[in-house]
Amino acid sequence: MNLEQAVAHLLHTDPQYKVAKETVRGIQYQVFCNAPRNLRALLEACAPAYGNADLLVYQDERWDYNAFCNDVRRLADSMDKILAVRPGDRVAIAMRNYPEFCILVMAISALGAIVVPLNAWWSGAELVSAMKDCGAKVVFADKPRVERLKSCGEHTNVTVVGVRKANGDICYTELRDAGDKTHWPTWQIDPDDDFAILYSSGSTGMPKGVVQTHRNAISAVHSWSMSREMAPLLDGAPNPTGRRPSLLVVTPLFHVTALHSNFLLGLATGSKISLLYNWDVEEAIRVIKAESVTRFVGVPLQSKDLMERAVLLEEKLETLESIGGGGAKRPASQVGELAKAFPDASISSGWGMTETNGLGITIAGPDYLNHPEAAGRLTPPLQEVRIVDEGGANLVNGEIGELVVKSPANMRCYHNQPEATSKVLRDGWLYTGDLARMDGDGLIYIVDRKKNIIIRGGENISCLEVEGAMHRHPDVIEACAFSIPDQRFDEVVGAAVYLRSDADLTEGQLVDFLSCHIAQFKLPEKIWFWSQPLLRGATGKIDRRLLREECLIIKDVGLPVAGLAGKSKEEIALQ
């Protein structure tokens, strides 16, 4: 079967993937008729189906589906009775990839409360800012995050629950053990109730809270589940191995890729899910072998590390059936290299956004090998896609315009930002800010970004946020952040700065100053100090693109910045 035939076959033969038109908040969408109504219902359906099978593995700790559900019910009960968490309350999670993160996501959502995963790499000030923005009532935090919060002094009125030896207002294990594991919460949860607020670095500076409903998340998970069912039906598909699905989660759970397309999808499909606290290629190889991992999803940097170390150690990693990528574009050359190193695995990649609950475009197998520059094809069956010009008119195949998508997986809104919401959500269509083209076969190619975003190894960084931190320094008159190439992370932060004439500020001093305001991964790797105002375009605004080009030329030819402002590339090259 080809893709269209496989989609049609499942839609007509499998009731769980039946679709129909439904109006949601005044917009008509294609929706799954028989999908779970909420995440609690999803988990309730999984427990009897998979029971004693391992669900979570972390180092020497294990939870089967029954034990996992017991912990979820106990925590939900104690959060209700002891912490008075109610439907609609915001509960934040600030920690690395611990099993407690997964348990908490389901316990919070089972109550009808709203999950707020916070970036564990943020500074204390950034954590506090997000908690104030979302109005968090409780935060579950591990030791480093508790310490960062305490360093901010009197920050919020939230109750801090310490996880894994963290000294909070209350201990996680004591809270869990005080709950009743025998029953599920009875609060009513409608499909279009809010499930989570995930913070995403955007083009406007500070991270925006992406509000996701239960329907949003379930639509994404059910679409991926359907794609898994379709895969064996496609022409040229490898013979099934019969192995139980086993995932290795190596990206942070506070990101949509790990939380939705790894954990929630793994939960729904009866998978075993192994967690890494942080990226360690040696540990990843050990876990892949020990837990018979079939699916690996990481940013391109992690796939590269895994491939190089496996080749060096002559590890075949025969259980791997899929090596996926996301968060950043995989170099075209890496696709063939991965296929050569892991001949039994399907190499895949995906494009999605926090705003789409991770659902978007995918490509895998021979299709990917033949089109390594492509982002892929739209994931069926709920999504619609258009490529539009500046006025919103549809473009023909081959023309470059903004990628816009429509599906019930798209976010409800940006938290407390109606203007920002109205700019990107129009009549159910999400304007992604990515420039793309589509060929006659339906393959989509992402060619550029409209948004001022730097993707450092899969981590999004707002140029405006970095610039805002720079402008806090009294010696900085103008600042402009931009991406610069990096061999390991693909791109990192660079910046051009125009200082007061009497300033005596070094690059190291400015970076030290910035480290008090933004997370470590957002700090510039290189700063160019300009002796004149930064380059501007015809409108009088700083020309980010041209400034980046000239700074990189300055770096390449080894020239000082002073006196070069306003000169052309050709003039600079001749000096």
C-alpha cells in the first residue's frame, strides 16, 4: 500500500481511528470519534491492558503499569486532600528526567489540574517568573531547582514539594504515601479543558506559555499511534520483529518532544520507557542493550554521538528499529551515515512545535534517504496544511511562503497573551513562522525561519530575550543577538554590542553579568564590540542578517571590529 491507501484502510477498518467533523470553540475540525476524552481516561484504559509489563525504567528503579497507576492515584488523592489542588489549578514541575516527572504529569492531569513543566536549565529568576506568570499553586522540584528558587528569596506563595532529597515545604514521598491508591479522582474533565502550559521561547522575547487542552494532546498521541499502525502496511516496510516497543528518552521531559511523542505515546502504546537523567552516550548504549530499546529519538547531536560511539565500540545495537530526530534540522549527510551504521533501523525525522503539541511533519526510511533535505509529509489524518504569502494567500507548489497548519492538536492560546495569540491563530490555522515549500509529491521543505529564534542543539533561544538581558547592563547602548555556526550544536548564540564611549567592559565581564539574568545555554559564545551604532536597514531598524554576516566575516579574516561599521563585505575582505 502507499500512504493514502494505508490511511484509508485504517480509517475504514479500525474503529479507534474513526474520524468525523466536530466544532470546537467555534472552529470545525476533523477529530477522532473514539479517542479517550482526556488523559486520565487514556491511563485508565492502559492499566488493565498492560498491567504487569514494565512501564518506567530509571537506573535500577522500575514501575510496571500497575505500580505506576498506584502512584498516580496516591499522589492525586493526597494533592486533593492535603494540598487542596482543584481542577484548573496550576501545578509546576521543575526537575530533570526523573520517573516522578512522568507520575506527576498523570496525577496532576487526573485531577483536572493543569501541568506546568518548567525548563530545568532556567535560572532561579526565570523559574520564579514563569510560576508567577502561570499562577502556580504548587511546584514539585528536585534539589538543584529548590536551591535556585531559594536563592531568589521570597519568590511566590507556592508550596514547594521536594523531590529526591530536596528540602521543600513538604516531602514528595511523604505526600505520595499519604494518598489512597484504590480509586481514581472523580472530577469531571472535558476534552477541551486545559491540560498543560508549556513555555516556549518565541520571537517576542520572554518565553510564552502555550496552553494545551486534553483534546490537543490526545489528538497528537492518537495520530502518532495511527502512524505506527500504518507503518507495516506500507510498500517496502520491513518484516515485524515481534519485539515489544521500548523507548529511550534522552531529551528533557519539559519539552514537547519527550513529553508527548515519547512519554504519552509510549504510555498509550504499551511501551517500556527508559529515562536518562541527562545525555551520556555511554549510558545510552548500556540502556539500549540492557532494555532492548527499539526506538531512539534525540536531537541530531545525540544521534551523531550515538552513531560515532557505537561505531568506535563496534556495537551493532541490533534491537534498534527506529532512530528519530527532532528539535533541530538533521544535516543531510547524517541521514545516510546513520543508515549505514544502523542498517536494521529506520532513520526518521520530524518537525513539530509546542504550539502543535508536537504533531506536524514526519519522514522515515527510504523516503528520508532519498530526500534527506525534506522535513517530510503531514502526519495523517487530522491535519491540514497550506503554504501562504504575506497576505495569507495560498502559494503553488515550489513557491516559498509561511507554513500554516490546522488540526485539533493546535494549542488553545498563549497564556495571558491575547494579542500574541491572535497573530498566530486565525480561524483554526496556526501560522508557524517557518518558511517552507512543498513539492508535487507532498514533501515539505523548511527553508528558513521568520522568527528570531536560535536553535542550540534542539533548545530554542529567543534573540530578543538575550538582547533584553544585554540592555540591562548600563554600558550597553545597542545589542543584537544572532546565530553563529557551531560544529557540535549546529548553531549557538553570537552578539554584536555597541557600548558607551567611556565603557571599559570585556567580553567575559558581560557574559558574567548575563549569567545572572538568563540560563547558561542562552549565553553568547562570541561577542563583537562595535565602536559605532549597529548596522541598520532602510527602515532604520538594526539589520540582524547583515550584522551577522559582517561579524562572521570579521571573525574569519581576523580583523578587529572597530572602524568597520557600515563597510561592505567586499571592503572588509580587502582590509
